[in-house]
Amino acid sequence: MFSLLKTIKHPTLTVIVAVSENQVIGKDNDLIWDLSIDLQRFKYLTSGHHMIMGRKTFESFPKPLPNRTHIVITRQANYAVPQGVVVVNSIEKAIEAIQNDEQPYIIGGGEIYKQALPYASIIELTRVHGNFEGDTYFPEIDLNQWEEIKRERILKDENHACDFSFITYKRSSNKPSNLTL
């Protein structure tokens, strides 16, 4: 007896995150910094796409964000959500729930990032230049698996309390170093 292996083509998963120099991404289920251009970039990139997130991240929104499909990962049975929000119990089920979207996003939080990174092909990272106190962290990334393909630095000004950079990484299987982000 033999079994046929089912081959499924998954979409290109993109992790999108704002993270400090000391890997902090949040505190008390909220963002630490207010970077308006980063929020605008998040809206631009994720609009029209699926967003995979954990329950706590979903609950940090006052309501579902417009023009996006929310996929919430939770272990809670019978978790109540507004119509149109998809609830699953694993990152694998979240990926399976994506339909007709070649660019879905992983938007957090910390535990979901850890689970999703092995499936991701792109990281859209906002590096906030400073160290912050927090209770939620982005996992260390082995840069021998990622190639930086774009970087733009934004300096502190009247609208932004600190310097930050937009950095895009693409998964690369042949980077020679053992650096970590």
C-alpha cells in the first residue's frame, strides 16, 4: 500500500513588524512608539490582503481593520469574532485558510512571529533605533538565511520621536555568515 503525497503551493508569506534594537515589539498588548509613517506603510502594504495574527493582537484593535481579511490564531474554543473574521488554532491552519491572495501578512504578536518565521519568504521590518522596555519580543533572525534587499532610514522629527529604518529582507538559502539580527 502506498500513499499519495498532497503537494500544496502556499502563497508567499510576509512578516511585517516594527521592532526596537533590543527586539521589543510591544508592552501591555500595545505598540510602544507612535510612528505615523510606519502605520501608513502598514496600511498600504496590508490593504487588500489576508493578515494572520494571534488573539491578543486581534484584541488590541478597536475593530477589524478595513479592506483586509483577518485570520486569528487562538487555542480558545468557540472564540467569538465579528462576521468575516476567520478563527483557526494553528499557523498551519491559518496558512491553509488563505484564499486567492499571493501576498498575505503575518502581523504578530511575538509567539505567532516565532511560529510563522519558518514559513515566511519576506520580512518587512521597521527597525526602531533605540532600546525600549517591553514584554513582547520579536525572535532573533539568523541573517545567513535572509538577504537585505532594501533599506530606507527616517530621521527623528516633529512627527517621529526617534530614528527608524524600513528594511526588507528576502529569504536566501546561500548567505555565508552566521550573523543574527
